[in-house]
Amino acid sequence: MSAFASAEEAIRHCKGLDVEAAVWLFWDDAGQPLEADFSVPNKRGLFRATHGVYSLVAASPDHHAPLIEALDEVVSFAGPAPFDAAAGVLAHLRSRR
């Protein structure tokens, strides 16, 4: 899991082609699922692909689980404390309820 300071920072880091391929899943700071809303679609050509432009919006129902439910599946953590360990993330999520 990678923690970003803002949605904009996450968007800069996570390329559109990877987002579309579900390499990345997103949650807000309360652990609610977010999904990409592409305003400019990704393009794939014979020799070249270009990343689209997207924003993060509240995910449609059943898109993916809230972070508190998915936390057991996370195998590594990258980010400042408290987001550098499962216990810290869990404490943060509980404080946001």
C-alpha cells in the first residue's frame, strides 16, 4: 500500500494505463473506495500507448471493498507514519469513523 498526501499526488504517480488495468486501487482518507473517472481515455496504438487523464471520484457500489475490509490483504506499506504499518492504518481508519 502506498499512501499519498493528496489525490493529485496519487494521480501524478499512478499512470492511466496502469489504473485502467486495475494495477492500482484507491481509497480516500477515511478508507472509502475511489475509482478513476477518465476525462481523456488511454490510447493504444500499434507502436505506442498514451496515458489518459483521470480524476478520482467516489466508487460505484461493489467496485471494491473499503480499506478496513481489505487491509488484511496488504503485504507492504509505503508512506509516513501512521501509514507505514497495518496497525497505524487501522488506528487512523477507526479514528475517522
